[in-house]
Amino acid sequence: MSAMTRRQFTLGLGAMAAAPLLASCGDGGGDDVAGQHVIVVGAGISGLSAARRLADSGVRVTVLEARQRIGGRTWTDTSLGLPIDLGGAWIHGPEGNPLTELAAQVGARTVETDFEDTVVLQDGAVVDPVSVDAAGQEWLQILDAIEGMTARAGLDTSLADGFAQTGADFDDPLMQWIVDGAIGAEYAADPDELSLRWFGNEGEFGGGDLILPGGYRQIIDHVARDLTIELGAEVTSIAYGDSGVTAGTAQGNVEGDRVIVTVPLGVLKAGTIVFDPPLPQAKVDAIQRLGFGVLDKVVLTFEEPFWIEQFGARSDMISLAGKDQPASDLVNGMRFADAPVLIGLRGAANARTREANSDEESVAQLVAALRAPQPTGFLVTRWAADPYARGSYSFLAVGSSPDDQEALAEPVGERLGFAGEATNPEYFATVHGAYLSGLREADRILGA
């Protein structure tokens, strides 16, 4: 396959121009905010970036986090003896990306992942690279056809409807792998869930995809330094009005002048936070229409990197051809950590369905597909079942549009703001999109 970034491969459109990183202006804030107390709900990267900006400007900030850890959907686990990011793991497009600068500030090492540098397996055997390349070229032709359909597609038309018009053979195992990886794992959604009209609408920074061998926790800890963060403080109610805001938790109420809500879209969809007064109908409708997908990981460690001798796989990735595989692609840990670890990726309905499996079942399925020896350790994520996430990241679903992302981002009066990747129409579904949304809301309060 051609040496393109994963998102370029997904879109077949090349790098899209990044919007200037201008601060979002608003009516609130200004000089009077210095004496105010701002509550931030959620200690993911969006909440932390908002709190960091406000605190650095002299504003009193309290971050309320339901978990017993910070980071939200960025979660660096070290239980297997090395840092593994179980949620967000890559800096997608380092050129001009604010996370690149943050990584440099903390001295975090980065390694580029080439998602097209892969060895594809089918029934335990290596697929001829010529066949893989041919399938990749066909996929680019399909995406060219899809690109021509988007502008005239109706809001109720799905990407699957567009695929059907191409006449391509999606029963081919290689094409099934490409769809499961380039769509299911990339967008955390299946083609029948994704809007054809808005497919490929996201922006991107230039460059490749950088993984952090030391984990995203390096950046999270840096942004969170010296902030006031209350862990185990699940917010179940938010009252807001002319006199201020009150965030209700099991430990009691926290009062402030303003609040920024940064919980995942999945939590907003679940309605576990009661707003008083209720949110405007336009925001409620946007929450309902936007999609929130799932990308899960199955992490396996081994005594030795068996895949090098067994498959000659020294590439960045190992992929599994066929539909509904226990993972569409696996990241080769030897390439970024020099350790015998494989990180399996599975998305959308395939991931949701397999969350009902036990860890042992998930591991056994992947071991069988790889014809692998027994692993020395494993980790299995279940982001859909996580009550404080209820999924992985947002997507533009059938029936939704960027207008819904804008509506979700819109503050309610002067007191209630919203941030998070789902509120970023340009860079949704990314860590940098979440980070920038937090800065946007902090700057709105500061009147920047």
C-alpha cells in the first residue's frame, strides 16, 4: 500500500487544511472573572486544558472527576510492566498540533506508526502482499466514488448506502478487513451508522501518527500540575442561574460562578446529569442525533515476539482479513516499545458485541486467530460499558450534521459551558480536538 497516514488512507483525500488556532471569543468573562470560581466537570484532557488556561490566568478552578484517576479517555496502564494507552494513544498529525508542543515540553518520546505498513493474515497464513495492495487500490477507487456522492447525499443516507452504489464486493475478506479497520476502528462506527453527507468532514493536521512509548499520562500529568482536582466526585446534577451554579455530587454540593461540562457525549446521552433548568431543546436534539462509537483494545504480552519468526512480521501492524475478526489490526509493540506486545484494535458493533465476552474469551479468540502461543499477560477494554465514558468518541451519524456539533458547543447563558471532542466540529474524535475545545471554553470565559 502507499505510504499514507491512516486518516488519509481512510479518506483517500489527502491532508485537509487545518483551521487557524484562534481563541474563541464570547460575551462573558473579561476582567471580572479573576475573582470568580469556575467548576470544571471532568478531568479528561478537555477539562484539564480548560482548567489549566483558567488557573494560569489567576482564576480559581475546581475540577470534579468521577473516577479515581485523571485522564478520562486517555488512560495509561502500567500493570503489564510497560506503559500502554488503553484509550487515546496517538498524536494524529504532529504539524501544528498543540499536543506535539506539550510532548516536547515534558520530553516525551514519540514514534511514528505507519498503519499501512502491515502484514495481513487470513486463516493463520500471510496474504500475498500483491493481493493486499490490489485491495488497497480498489479501496481508494471506492473512496473516490464516495467523495463524489457526499455533496448530494441526503441527511438520512448512510455511508453503507454509498458503498452499495459502488458495486464493490464487500464480501471479499480483504475488503472486509479494510472496512473493519479503516471505518470501524477509525470512526468507531459501522458504515450503516455514518452519515454519507458528512463523511470525511473532519479536519486534520499534517504529518503522520505519533505514538507515545511513555504513554499519554506524561502529557496529562503536565497539564494537570497543581490544579485542584477532586477525585471520586461524580456529578449527578447541575443547577445554573443568574446567581451562579451548583454541581451536585454524592459528597455534597459544590458552588461556583460558572461551570464547564466536559463529560463524554455518551454520558450526556445517558442523561446521568440532571440540569436545572433543563438544557435547551436544540442542545438536547444535538446530543441525541450525534453518534458516539466504540473502539476497544485487547493487549497481549508474550515471552518472545513470535510473529517475527512465524510471519516475518517486522512491520508496524499485523492485520486479520475477514469480517468480525476479534481485532481488525494489531499494533506491533516491538516497533515503539521494543517489547513483545501486540495491541489489538476492534471497533463499532464488533467491539460492542464482544464486550459481553470475558477477558479470557477475548484473549482466546485473538490467540486462535493469530495461531499464537499463550500470552504472559493481557488487558481488555470495555469503553461502552464504562459508566463514565459509555463509548470512545463521537462521529457524525446518519441524520446529524456539523450544526449539531456547534449546538453542543454552544454555552447556555453566561454560566454553563460545554467542551470535549464532540463539541469540536473541526477535530472531533481526537485528543487534540478535546484539548482545543477546553482552551476554547476557557478563552470564552476570559473574554480572550
